[in-house]
Amino acid sequence: MAAPPPTSPQTHFSADGFWWWDGAEWRPAYSQDRRWRWTGQGWVPTGMPASGPGQAVGLTLGLVAGFVGILVLVSLIVVAILYTMGNQISNVFSNVSAALGS
């Protein structure tokens, strides 16, 4: 009588999918750089770019550039308003000053 074929152990993943049970302990299902994922048979590329300091620098520069752009836009609007209405604003202050002085 022939022996039954060996059964391959079934891989059990945690509910969140980040860990797998090897029969003795939980092991990470993703590599440290998140570029590789364990399928139960072997490691496969995830297709996701790894997050790292380069992306953080790019995000920071983008946020700073956006903030500076908004400051420049608001400054241009304020300058345009003061240029077009400067004499009227000056006249209002003169009238208030004259009214308080009398």
C-alpha cells in the first residue's frame, strides 16, 4: 500500500493580512520596505512604491510651495485693492481725524 502524498501546510494569515502563521509563530507577511509580500508559497512584489524619506521631502516641498503661492496671491490682491482704493481710504481716515479733532 502506497503512502498518501504529503500535504502542503496551509498558510493562515491574520485578519489584517500583515502576518502569517508558520505553525510555530506569527511572521510578517510584508518585507520591511513593503515591496514584497508573502503568498504562502513565496515572496512576490507588491507593486506598491515604498514610502521613504524621498517622498516626505517631496510632500514637504509641495506644501511649502503651495503656502508661498497663496501668500503671493493674497499679497497681489491686497496691493491691487490698495492701489485702486488708496485715495478713498486715505480720505476716510482724514475725515475721521478731522471729526475727532473738532
